[in-house]
Amino acid sequence: MQLTFSLYSIAGLLIMLGIGLVYLGIYQRWIYPLKRQRHEKAKVTGSHGRDPALMIIVIKIIGLLVLPALGFVFGSPLLSALIG
């Protein structure tokens, strides 16, 4: 497999960046507030686990760096096979 800079690779990058942004938005809007509230309640009892702020850093890295990189690398072979 050759890494080529083509229209398909840029399209794959943009598609995966869009998916990553949607994934990040869903997490920040609905999941993170619930996890933060549950974490704050658990801190009172001393049974808290991992801080949700660490999880949001991981999700930002995946959504904004890893997914677009994978889209760039695999976009050209996948989209050229699908489109023709």
C-alpha cells in the first residue's frame, strides 16, 4: 500500500474529521456532564475512580488526531474502490 496525496485521501481525512467532531460533541454534550456529576458525588464517599477530565483528553486525541490520520491513510484505497 502506497501513501498517496490525492483527492480521495483528503476526502477520507475530512470524513473522519467530521466523525471525530461529532463523536467529541456527543461526549462533551451528553456523556461528560453525567460522568462529572457522578464523579463529584463519588468523591464525597471516597469511592471515586478516574477523573473524567482525563477521559476527555483521550477522546480529543482520538477524535481530532487519530481518526483523521486513519482517514487520510485509508481514504484513498477505500474511496477509490467504492467510487471507482
